[in-house]
Amino acid sequence: MKLRLTLLMVFSIMTISAQNFTKKAIKLDNASSLDPLIAAAWDKKLVLLGEASHGTHEYYIWRDKISRRLIEEHNFNFIAVEGDFASLYKLNQYVKNFEGAGKSAREVLMQLNRWPTWMWANEEVVALAEWLRQYNDSLPPNKKVGFYGMDVYDEWVSKEMVLETLKKIDESSYNYVKLQYNCFNPYKGDSWQYARAVKDGKPDCEAATERVVTYIRNNREILENLSDDEYFYLLQNAIVVHNAEEFYRESIAAKDAVSWNSRVFHMRETVGDLLALYGKNAKGVVWAHNTHIGDASFTSMRNTGEINIGQLKRENLGKDNVFLIGFSSYKGKVIAGSRWGARMEEMTIPRALRSSVEYKLKKTGLDAFYLIFDEEDRKEENLKVMGHRAIGVVYNPQFDRRQFVPTIIPLRYDALIFFNETTALQPLHK
């Protein structure tokens, strides 16, 4: 074990011989094919579902199938996704049929306007949300399953939501918080401009945003007219503003893993708050990229000090309470942009590198299957370092060989789902 981890620390990628994946492979044909996976995951506090890209149809629909079964058969309480809290809370309101909710999931998701909109404004999420709405309609309000964004972005919308909520219920609270947030006024909704100004010597807003979070936490009695859900919404938006201030400031000031980890800490905090919201026996499903949910300590991410939510939740809740499921494919199509903010495109994913886990999995000859890792897989002789594809919202197929993360697969995940060829996500179009 020490040898393998040392190899990761110095970025060495080995030429490997594959384990006999064919013997362990569980074919993926329909929802019932998931029985062994559900049996392995159902009793965990958190089941984290990854993706090797943010634009692949199969990843979304199979995360959907797994999530439905965990919710319907094993009473999981919420889904938390790698998306914006304030914007996606409107979808939470819809699936719970709260007062003022949109008329349909499609209507709610079509209102998303922060790039990359396709990550959540797509047909696959519409289908899941409409199922959740129907499922929740038969449940009492305190039992309804939620859908939440857990990311640190869209902070200016979160700031407006805090002020808008307080203005309706308590004038003195509104005035106090508005005074704190005046710190951001010179930057007109541009967090990067704010961060650059701080680097150049302007005062930061860290203490001001922290005071808002502390005020809301310490004055629940003033906000007693808010339901638990409404109070949670108010507090989480304030936390987004506070943590986003740190994230952007550190993104400009630091060149190491500090800003990445700042975002990761926010995700961890949000999921922890959701578990607390739903009570002592709460269980949740998390959707995020493999780079967030697959334990970073068994990848080359550890070389630069990067951590992720999968690693932190294993440490925080214990490995027996967390189940990490990665996703991968050998080739296919994907929705992505050529640069940040570019128009979305359907792109072709080339065949995986010969040194990758995807290449080894393709050699089974199966179109779709999954592996559940056990102690045999984790014996030292089976722990090989392999490249593992990771495509982001920005992608250039020409440079695909750069998209592989050196990984010890059986330690990074508890299970891995593989597709030989994948298709593109189906974005909503206005």
C-alpha cells in the first residue's frame, strides 16, 4: 500500500495488467440490474454518485434510477447536486409543491441563466423532478424529499434572496444585513472584480458576511414566522454569500489548492446542514463530478493538496456510512463548451488511452456494467495506478489525453459504473 501511494505522490503512472474485471462485472440492463448495488448502498447515510463529464446522458439517467430506488425503497431524504443553491431551490419548491412554486419542472429549469445552464436545465433532470413531485404529493410536508444545489456559486442571487426574505419579515434585521452587504456595492455583481480589488489592497468583506451568518443563527426567535424550510433557505443563502466571498478572494490570491478546497468545504458544510435539517436518521444522495465524489486521497489530486467531498465525508462520517459510486465511459458524445462561457456544443469523446481504466473495462466486451469493490480488490497486488477520464464543462477533444487523472480505482470508489459508448445530454432549449 505504501508503495502505491508513494507512486501517486510523484505522479508516476504505471504500465499495468488489468484485473479480471469480466468475472466481477454486473451487467446493466434495467433498473432491476441495480439490485446488488442498492443492497450494498441502502444503509449508508450518504450515497455519492459521480460522473466523468457534466454533459453525458447515461450518467444522468442512471443516477436518476439509483436515486429513485434509494428514495422509494429506503427512505432517502434529499438529493444534493453540484449546482447553485438559490436557483435550484426553486426546483426544491416545485418538487415539494410549496406555495409559489412554478407550474412545472421545465418552467423552473428554463429560468436558469448562469453558464453552464445545461448541467441542470435538461430533459433528464425534468424527468427526475416530475417523478419527485408525484412521489412527494402523497407525503406529509415534513417527509417530502428535497432537491438542493450545494455549490458556492450564484452568490449575488443568494445575497438578494437574504435581503428579500428579511425585508418581508423584520425591518430591523433587513437594515442590519443590508448595512453589512453594502461592502459589496462598488463591485456591481462581479465577484472577480471584488477579489481583484482586495488583492490590490481594498478592504475585504469577510467579517461582514460572517456577521450576517452569525446574526441569522443567533436570532431564530426574531424570524419565528419562518418555517424550518424557509429559515434553512435564508441561512444557507447567507452561508453561500460568506463562503463565496472566501472562494473568489482566495482564487485570485492563491495559486495552490486553497480556492478548490474552499469550494469543497462549502459543499461538505451544505450536505452536513441538509443531514441536520432532515433529522437524526437522515440519509442523502449527492450528485457531483467524479473529481468531487471519488476519494481524492487515492488520486494525483493529493499531490497538490486538493481534497474533495467524498474524502471528507469518509473521514467525517466513517467509511461504513458513505458509499462512493464513480461513472466512466470509453468513448461517445458529450455536451461541453470550448471555453468558459462559450456556447454549448455536442462534442465527440475519443477512445480512451490504453493506460486508462476505461480501456481495461472496454476489454470485457460488455456494453454497460458495474463493479462493486471488496477486500480482494483492495489487496496490494490488485492496486494499480490507472488514468481515469475526467471531462469538465470546458473541453477540447483534441487534448483529451490530458483529461486522465492517475487513480487507484478500488480505493477511490466503492463501486464503478461503466459504459462502452455514451451519448450527449439533452439540454432544454428556449
